[in-house]
Amino acid sequence: METQIMRVLLLTACLFAAGPVLAQSEAPSGQTAAQPPTAVAIPQLRAEANKAYVGKDFARFRDIVAQLHGLFPYNQQYMTQLVYAHALNGDRKNAYDMMLTMQRQGLAHDFNASDDSKNIRGTEAYDYINDLMVRAGEPNGAADLRFTLPAEVVLPTALVWDPSREAFLVGDASQGGLWQVERSGETRRLAFADEDTGLWSIFGLLVDAENNRLWVSSSASRIHAEIDPAEAGRAGLFEFTLDELKLVKKYPVAADGLPHRLGEVVKLGDDLYSVDAYRPVVYRLTAGEDRVRPFIALTQSVLLRGLVADEKRQLLYVSDAERGVQIIDLNGQRALGLAVPETLNMAGIESLALADNALVMVQSGITPQRIMRLNLDATGAAVEGVVPLAIAMDFFDGPNASVLVDDELFFMANQQPVRAKIARRPVRIGSAKIDDDQELSAPDMDKFWDDYYEKTGKERPPQNGG
């Protein structure tokens, strides 16, 4: 277990090494962004946790992991380690409480896999909750494989639907390629990065069929096969005609001396917005300008991924690997967190889609990997219901980019390794219907405890914990 805990903490460290967050003052006037957690202290806390565990100072280990969990409450790894920490301290009550919290959020883990849980085993409560968590990792819901992209599409990263072609468009990060993919899976190349287009790696696509435009967010990433080291870190939005794919104009990110990697791109009104994977900033291309500029800094965020726009409410929904979904209210000039029930874990969201009054999210950064529909209230700022669409499907291996076509979500079911030395498998495209009405619910734990104490004849204590 020592190796497991140290590996988990070190892997989590990678999430917080993307560079400094922007200061509050860098957000546009009148807009807010919450103060960041003590990012500088995170590596020190992890190092101290490892040291405490190796030195068998389990009380200290528990306190540090609890602090990390407080900073990042959706992080499944910290929750798992906190259960083990309570167990090592012989604290069944708090260990069971955390296990139950994880189970209610739909997370899967087998705590029998480590000897560090032995102090909390041997009770009906432990067996019951642990069994539920193991079963949470079994396939549930419905999703299907539709087709497989050809190997020539080396590192697909962006997926959109083009109604003018009645086909998907797929962007590639390795070659800066653009591909047309039919519903049948038939694929043909439309464009590659070259001197004429100036494209680098493609990380986001936006089809504006009404105006005959294709917008591409492109960045000079080191995974691009033809990267010029002198250009590394440059990024921008590229405007093409949709029908003939002729370059209209390039809109670089305003120079600030920092590397950037623009991802998802959306349009709201006449302006375009994109997220930066290197720092927690949403960028905007204002109509009539020739540069992409910082719009708002979400300084509590760690790794921005998904982005969708609600035209009616003038809202942007932004997903973060650690913080869930934040809402940028363009009318109120503010940023706020999406209100979600305690039974919903919001970590590891790779992409978002907006369907009527619901968000559909693809989560790869938790176990089990899943696709969920979040029914929103009338304001769009709170989740009223949670509907699991597809959970732990056999073909899920890091599902990521997605696009909604009518009532069906199409998504990349697996991710390619970035490093060429690791064997690559073609990326498969799956789909899931979004109109399933089976809402997620937690087990009735009160009934479980009532049955338990009635069966054993024991007096039920004021607090449940076994």
C-alpha cells in the first residue's frame, strides 16, 4: 500500500503543475473570480503526507489528507486515501462516512484491495457499503460503438457536427488535420496544417453554418509533428469558410510572454470564447478585433476542459478537472459555481454539451467513467436531477470529446497516448441517447440500519457508523 499511496499522491501532483494562476486583478473590470487555493502549499502537503505514511505517523497522515480533501473535495484519490487514513487510525465511523459519501456520488473502489483497510473490516456496514462500491464499477445504462476512425487520424482531439455536409468534422493534434467523417465511419481528409493555413495542433472546432464559417482553435503544441520550437506555446483562432475551407483570417492570442493551448470554442452573440488548458482563463475574440484576449480568470480552477454556451440566458458553462462546472453570467458580469447535489461528484469532466435545459457531461477522471445528464432549474444555475446515461461501458477508455446531434451524444470513446513510444489504438466513436429518464438515487441507508439493528437485536446509537 505504501507504493500505492505515494503513486496516487504523485500522480495527483501533475494536475497542479501547469503554471501559476492569474491574479484576481487580471479579470476584466466588474467580473469576479474566486481566490485560488494555496497552490504553492500543495506539493509540500503531498510530500508531508508521504513522509507521515512511510513513518507510520498515521494521525498526521490523516490530517494532511483531510486538508487536501478539503481543498479538492471532488478528488476521488484524496477521498480514497482518507478512508484508508481513518482505517489506519482505527476510526470506523469516519471511514464508513467517507465510504458512504463516495458511494452516494457513484464512485467505485474495492477497499479490500489494500491491507490498510483491515481495521474497518468485519462488520456488516463495511461489507454492505464496499459491495455497493464494487458494483458501482459495473456497466450500467446504454451506449453503443458506432465506428472506428482510421489510423491516419493520429491524435483526434476535436469533434463537431457539420449540418451542411451531414457529417462529422474531426480535428487532429498531431498533424493539424481536419477530417470529414460520415455516420457510417467513412472518412476523408479535408485539410492539413501547412504554410497556407498556418495551423498547428487542433484542439477545438466550431461550425457556424448560418454564416458559412468554420472556426478552429489551434495551438503550437509540442505533440504537433511539424512543430517549430520557436513557435511553441503560440495559439489562436482561425476563421475558414465552411464550404470551401478557405482561410479568412487568423486571430492570435494577444502576446503576454506565456504559453497557451486553446481548447473548446463557442459562439455567443457575435463574440467567440475559448478555454486555455495551460492556465485557468477563458479567452474572448470580440467581434471586430484582431486578437484573442483574456476575458476572465477563474483562479480557483486547475485544468479547464469543456465549454458550452447558453444563448438564451447569456451563460457560459466551463468544466474543470477538479472544480466541476463554473458558470460565467455575461448579464450579471460574474462567475459562480454550478449548484449540484451532494450525491454528485463533478471531477474529471472532459467535455460538456447543452441540450434544452440540461447539461450532458463526459467524465473520464473518475472511476467509473461515465456520461451523465444534469437537469437544470429555471435559472440554469442549479442541478435539479441527475440522470446516468452510460456508466463503465466495456469500450470506455478515457471518453472525451463529444457533440450532440439531435437527441444523441456522439463521443470519442478512448484516448490516444501522446507519446509515440506507447502503442496506439484507433479511436472509436460511440453514442448515447440523452432522453433516458432513470434518475440517479442513493441507497436507502436508513432502511439498511433499521433492518440491521432489528436483526441483531442491538440498540441503535444516535450516530450511524457501525
